[in-house]
Amino acid sequence: MDGHSFKNEIDYRKYLGVKRLVSDGRLTGLEIYPKFPLVVRGACVDTFEATFKFHDARKGEWRVVLVGASISKPLQTKVHLFETLYEMPVERWA
């Protein structure tokens, strides 16, 4: 949809809701499946891929979202490392 392909139906349905908020002007700068390098002591040790990244005009902040009911232990580690390095929480949407 809109030139994007989604990994699953849940991501697609969440995208439809986010897209409405973009159309309403509440969200800007939407990125789908953005990748963030996880750099420790100058070395890229891994990459974290979120589902969405966008700027929330009402809150005046960037938000990073990971869609899914449960996440594996390795992904939990990546989320924790991302939150530590980028000083930004990852929202988990079921």
C-alpha cells in the first residue's frame, strides 16, 4: 500500500491508523521499518529495526514504535540497547 510492503497483517493495520493521523496533520516524518545502527565504543555491533518512526506534533517529540504482541530475547536486547544509546523509549504496540 502506498508503495510500501508490510511484513504481516498487524503491521499493515497499524499503518492504516498511523496514516490517518498523518493525513490529519497530527504526525509528520513517518518512516516505515526504520533501521538504527547500534554503535558501542565506535563499533556497530548490530542494527535495530522498528516498525514506525514519526514526529508527534501534539507531544512535540519523535516516537519509535515496535508492533507485536511478544518479542524474542535477542530483540528485547536490541530494544534495550537502542533505548540506552538513543535515550528514547520504544513503544510496543500489540
